[in-house]
Amino acid sequence: MRLSFILKQTFINLWTARLPALVAVFTIGISLSIVIGMGLLGYKAFTSFDLFQDKFEIEVFLYPNLNRNEITRIQNELADIHQIKMINYISKDEAARIFKEEFGEDIHDILDENPLPPSFHIKLYKQMTHPDIVENVAKRISDLQGVDDVKYHKEILILMEKYFRLITLVGTGVILALIIAMNILIRNTIKLSVYARRKQISILQQLGAGGLFIRLPYILEGILEGALGGAFAGLLLHLSFQVINFSVQYIFDISLAFSPLIWTVSIITGALMGMFSSSRAAKSFMYLFARDDY
């Protein structure tokens, strides 16, 4: 009987405030789709930046007339730079082999000699790939005796660092703003439901009903609104993905995979937000609207 009463009250509350509830569901869906979309974009940016950091290299070109002892000395001096994680030596012959693999031509056939200098390919620790740190390391390396030139993708590194921070800051701000907006919408819908049934709440309190028993219909109402909004968000994300996938297939001939897990994440996230917001709203407004002198 208690369960039947709680469920009945939940649907009565939804029907009583059906217009605000419908607005809340659609707004939650749109907001949640943006939040999840921004989250996916942020995750993609993070993984891309992490992959770039993992593959980032500094190329150190040596003078071609150095002997083995001088090359060993430079390698030892590079090993003393604590930002460096890995050092890989590329001889002239190895450079010629790499050239042939990448361009399909033998350098000896083109120029009758091998002008490619020996070099070191250096990897830094991930936390040391900040543009200022890399520039400082490159300067230290260029000052070593026997080093002819130091090259790395400076512009790409600066752009990646800049846009990664921008996406993080903007994404965090948008997500927080939308979460606050969804919370306000659910609270206002619950507020209307509580207000519409304030006299019944007062009677139930006088009869000795517990606070949780009285609040449960409103909490379930918030969960349903959040879950429906999450399902709508999943639909919007699915449709958006179909449009993006069609464009990518048409331009790049690449097919992207849509994870069904996004539906589950959307619905569960919406339901949890609905439960959290409605629980606090019902507790805040219930006793205010149930007073006889209100």
C-alpha cells in the first residue's frame, strides 16, 4: 500500500506540474547532451595531447665529421640533463635507411653520397613537455660542442598547450553552468509540486508520516525527469553523431563508431542529478509550504 501510494503520488505530481516537468525534461536533455558532448571533447583533447606528449621528440643533428669518442661524449652530456627520458642515436647509415623507407629512394642514387648527418632522437618525460621547459632544454643541447642544429615542433607544441588549456577552462565553465541550470530547473519543478500538495503534506505530517515517506514521491519525480532528460540527451547525441559520421565518411571516407554506453551514461547521469536535486528541493520546500499559516 505504501509503495502504491508513493507511485500514485509521483505520477499525480508529474501530471499536476506537467508543463514545467516537460520543460525541465527537454532542457535537461539539451543541457546534458552538451555536458556529455563537452566531456567527450575534453577526453578526446586530453588523449590527443597525451599521445602527442608521448611521441614528442627533439632531434639533435651533429656535425658529420665527429668521431665515435666525440659522439659518446655528447651522449653522456645529454644523459646528464634530467628532463631527458630516452636517447636514441641515429648514424649516417641508419639515417639513409630511414630516408629510403619514408621516400622510397636511395639517397646514394640521388646524390652519389650520403649527406645526412648523425643525430640523436630525444624523448622527454611527459611532465617536461611544457613549451618553456622544452625551449630551455633545446638551448642547453644546442650549446654542446659538436651539436650542429636542434629541431622540434615548437609551434605545434605551443598550439597544443594553448588549446588544451582553453578547452579545459571553457569546457569546465560550460559544464558547471549547465549543471547549475539543470539543478535549478528540477528544484523549481519540485517546488511547484510540493506547493500544489502542501495541504496533503501537512495532513500526512499530522498523522505521523515520516519525512522520507512524504518526500519519496517528489524524489522519484526528480529521478524520472532526470532519466527522461537523459534519454532525450542520448537521442540528441545519437542524432548528432549520425550527422558527424555522415560528414566524416563523405569527406575522409572514415567510419566512426557510436558507443551504446553513451545512452546508459546519459540516463544514469540524468537520474542521479534528478535524485540529488529533488531530494534537496523536497527537504527544503516541504516544511515551508506545509505550514498552516503560509
